Amino acid sequence: MTLFSKIIAGDIPSYKCAENAEFYAFLDINPLAQGHTLVVPKREVDYFFDLADDEIARMTVFAKQVAAAIRQAFPCKKVGMAVLGLEVNHAHIHLVPLQSEGDMDFRKDKLSLDATTMADTAARILTAFETAH
């Protein structure tokens, strides 16, 4: 069972931003920007491109909905999307609020946000997501 599967199962706490029957979105604990969210399939799959074509399509649509919620909760120029997947062997999409392209540089120092800020951030995104759906 991967770290993300444990988060989805509730065995490890997370800051939930959105959820449906197939996918779960939660805050990255080492964010590039406030609102940096991970979107994962509930089905454990290591590599994003090992997902079935229709799953990739549904996951991308779900990520689009989460990105809209992020943008509403944290006004930004755009929400960047990245698929990396080398650190955790569970397919995932990074969604990062952007003011500039440099905000998407995964080599830069990550933010250290306290639990209250993380909880407030997730609540703002979840509220925006649920209001739209």
C-alpha cells in the first residue's frame, strides 16, 4: 500500500481539497505555493501513463475542476499542472497556483506552512469545489 493509498484510506491524515468516487485531492505537505494540491486516483497505479485512457480523461477533468477551485480560493494568473511521479509510486498530478512560471520550479525551496494555514487553505479550496458541484 502506497503512502497515497494510506492517505486515501484515512490511515494518514491529509488536508482534503476535493473528492469523488474515483479521485482524491489534498494539499502537498511541501508546497511550492499556498494551494499546491495533489490529485490522485483512488485506485493504486504507479505510473500515470499506466492508467487506462478513460481514467486519464476523467482524472484530468477532475483536476480541471480542482484547479478552478484553487483559482477561486487563491486568485492567481493560472494553475500549473505537472505529472512527475518519481517520489511516490502512485500516479498523481501536481496543481500549483502560478503568478509566474518560476512558481512551478520543483527545485526551489518549499514553503513551510503551519497546520492552521494548511487547514484553512484546504477548507477554502474544498468550499470552492463543493460550491461548484
